[in-house]
Amino acid sequence: MSSRGARDSSVRRLLFVGTNRGPGGTESHFVSLAIAMANAGYEVAAAVYPDDVIARALTADGRITIFPASIVGSAKRKALSDLSRACRATQPDWIIGSFAREYWTLALLARSQRIPLALFLHIQKISRSTAPVFPWLASRFILPSEYLRNWAVKNRGMPLRRTCVLYNPIDVERFRPDAARREASRRRLGFGPDDVVVGFAGRFERQKGVTVLAAALEQVMSQSPSVRALWVGQGELADEMAAKLAASPHAARHVREPWTDDVATCFAAMDVLAFPSIRRESFGRVAAEAQACGVPVIASDDGGIPETIRDGESGLLVPPGDVPAWVNAILQLANDASLRARMGAAGRAQACERFAAPRIAAAFGHLLERA
């Protein structure tokens, strides 16, 4: 396990458990937080699904001890045995969990090993039937937004004192404005210097608002010949979206890219990021990453998303699902390069101030110490 920059602290060793398969926002959060804690001098190990997104990213870092694990169906009993061995090998001061399907298994592991457990709640996954006992699963519950914390306290009876808010950590050195990367990325994707590129990055799912954005862009492109679109991702609506974009009268102005671990390169090609989700997101990680790259964001004004954007300063908030409002917001930024530049600079400053990984790691370490 990593000991570089080791801290004088009663909490030194952390075991992250995350056997979900990605890609996804929670997987990205898991990786970035584990690396941030290693950077902060903690000894970090991770029990993860072998040879998948999380495992590859943490293995590439080179400082985090990896233990293969899977918590799926009949594999849960074996997972307990595997995780127990990981605990004996690393003797962690805390176990850290992030995925809903692992909560009960990790609670059993933590109690049997007498190790405190911190669970991240990324989505509204506390059922009414389990709500009375849920607070006893872990020593601390950590939520990515005040929105989700308030929901858990108000609607599921979570004791306020057992919950904490910790925003997603962003590697602001990796996600940053880069003129050379922008030029190379736009050239590769076929965008010219006068094109205004509106981008989407995430899962092609109806609740992510991709059909809303596609409808808005049809109207925008009819009014503004400089606007082009970059779609980055995959998901259940991938084929439907491909057919929809191919049938558009503006088909040549839509560019599709598969999801990539190097999404910062895709942000570099964008002039605006659209985050059109029509469900209540717990946070807005993609919005925070884009702003760190100096890209202004237009996003749905719902859930935890507004906590990632300063409306009118680093981006624009729009009613979810409101196509005319999305058209107006996109045109406002597409037609004003100086506004885009001001918002991009403000977004970069906000990301460094509120979401930079070292700041989040320090806050997380303090939270564990106090607990």
C-alpha cells in the first residue's frame, strides 16, 4: 500500500470497496477520491471488480493495492471471504463503500471485523421498508449534495447527525483549459475555428434528457448555422439516438463519440456543455469537470445540479424538459463569445475553489478523524 507523504494521523489506512462495473459517475467518483486520498498521504487499498473501469484506473495509478472482488448474487458469500482477507492484509482504519448493492454486505463485514464503515449515498436508494434500520448500517453516511442530504433526512428519516455532505473531487490538473489539446481535439473531430460546439457527455438514457437536447438542437441549428453538436457516451438509447440524428436535416453537424476515460479531451473540443437531465440528479459531476476545463454549462435546474453551477456566472440553469427554454439558453451562449469566455473563466475558478481533489481529500480526512 502507498505510504508516500504519510500523515501523522490516527486514520492512516483506508480500504475502498467498489465492485460495480462502469463507466458511470459513481465509478468516476470512487476512482478520483481513492487517488485523492493516496495523494494526501493515506495508505489506500481497493477491493474492486477485476479488469474493469475502476480496477484499470487504480492499477494505472500504481500506488493503490488492488484486491479482486465481486458482490453479485451467489458471489456474495465468497466476497465476504475475499474482503475479510483484504481487511486482514491491510488492517484498515475505515472501510469505504459507494454502491447500493454492496451496503448490506459491507455492513456485515465491518461489524464482523470491528472496523468503522463510511457509506457514500449517491442516489435515492433507501427504500421505505429498510429506512428504520438503514442508519445502523454504517458509522457515517456521506452524500454528494445538500439536496440529497435533505431528501434522506426528510423522506427516509436519516438522523442528521449521521450524515455529511462531501462534493465530488475533481482533478483540476487533468481537467483544465488547454489550448493545444483544444486545437488537436477539434481538428480530429472535424470542427472549424468558427464552429460553436454544444456537447453532451454521459449515458444515452431518456432520463438523462438526450431526446430533449436533440429536439432543442434541431431548432437551434435551424436558427444558427455555426452551431454543431458533439455527443459523447453510450447507453440504452444509443441506437435510437443514432437513428434520430441520422434522420435530422442537420445530420452532418452532429458528431458522435463513444465514451472514453479521457473525457477531458472531449470537453476541450466543446464551447458549451449541455446537462439536460430530466431526473433529479444527486450531483452534477460532468458539469463540475467541464467547468474545470473552462467550458460554460447549461444544465437542468433540479436536484443537486444547481449546487455545481453559479447561475448566470459559470453557466445557465434551465427548467428540466423545457425545450423552448433550452433553445433560448443555447442561442444565448452560441451568439455571445465574450459571455462564453467570462462564464468559462468563472467556472474554472469555481471548480478550483469548491471541487479540487486536494480540498475534498482534506475535508474527507477531517470527517473521518472526527468520527
